[in-house]
Amino acid sequence: TPDEDPMLGAHPDLFHPPAYPALLAAGFKMFDLVGLDPFAMPESARGAVMPAEQWVILPLNHLFSILTGWIVFSLGKRLFSREIGFLGMTIYYLSDLVWQDSISGLNVSMAIFFVAAAFHQMVVSMLNRRDGETKLFWVTPFIVSVVCAAIAFLTRYIALAIVPGLCLFAWLMCGRFRGGTRFVVVFLLLYTMLVTPWLVRNIRVSGNPAGMVGYTAIADSPRYPDN
């Protein structure tokens, strides 16, 4: 803590954002409700898989990967044509890296899904506004885009990098003198409101808004080898 208490008895998680662990915890809780241990490992079984991995972690990651492919298709269809959307989805599904991330057990697949969803909803919002749709049909996807971008950040901190792209797209689509700057300000305000509680939690626990994640950027670097 800021008071230099190592909290050895109940050390908080200072590396991972909360969204992915919370989702996994909900899946693990289902095992508890039926009286099963999701982390049980047979003593004599060689190469056994934990129920938590087999029935919660991998299915969730595969689901996010599949849904991301659908978003790629929908985005390609909206921007170009159905054929280009289908081609993009097919290339995505045939990518070895997609399924490597999916079976890794990490939060990459979930983060990618919400990043793609944030861009998809922003495109839908701006195109609907350009085409003269009613306010409901462009305000709703705009808000959904903000929420998805925030969830992506709360899944993997590096997802913060998409915010400038989303704001730039909204600014260019709406025009500087036609409300574009206003959309950027609203996006940033809503986004900040959604991510700030977790950053405040990190500051209260460790004195750093990103916890210990910042140290991983310099770990094993030439200046800090094996440190």
C-alpha cells in the first residue's frame, strides 16, 4: 500500500483489470452452485484438464473469438459489401493466431471482441447519423461504443490505444464545425466515468492507477534484466 504494507495475508491483484476475472469467477460460481470443484485434478491422471479450463475458460474464449468473426463480417458488409465482409470473417477464422489466443486462457480474445465491437458500433452510429436516421438509431450505438471501449480497457489496459482512433473517426465523420468536437468530448467524458472507479481502486490499494502493470514494460529490459 502507499504505507508500504506488503499485505502478505491478503494481497490484492495489481496486475489484471477486473472484467475477465469477474467473468471467469461467474463461471466458476456455477460449479459451486452444483457442489463441484472447478479446480479438481485427478491424482493419477496424466495430462488431465481442470474442469475450470475445459468448461469455463476455453468455451468463453472460443465464444469471444466466434463473435469477433461475426463483427468483422458485419463491419465489412456495412462499409463495403457482403462479399468483402464474408472474406474478412473467413480470413479471421482461418488465422492461426486467433485460435492461439483463444486457447491461451488469457484475456486477449475478450479484449479483441470488445475492441471490435466498439469500432463496429461507432461506425454504425456515425453512418446512421449521416444517413439521417432518427436520434435513437445513432445515439444508442454511440453509447454502446463507449461502453465496449471501456470494457475493453477493463479487460486489457493496452486497449486504451483505441480511444484516439474512435474519437478521430467521430470527429472526421461529424466535421469540426458540425458537432464533431462535441462528440469527442462526450465520448471522453463517458469513457472516463466508466474506467475511473477501477483506477481509483488501484490508487487506494497501491498508489498507482495501473497497479504494477507499468513495471512489466521495463521488466527484462537491458536496464532491468531479470528484475
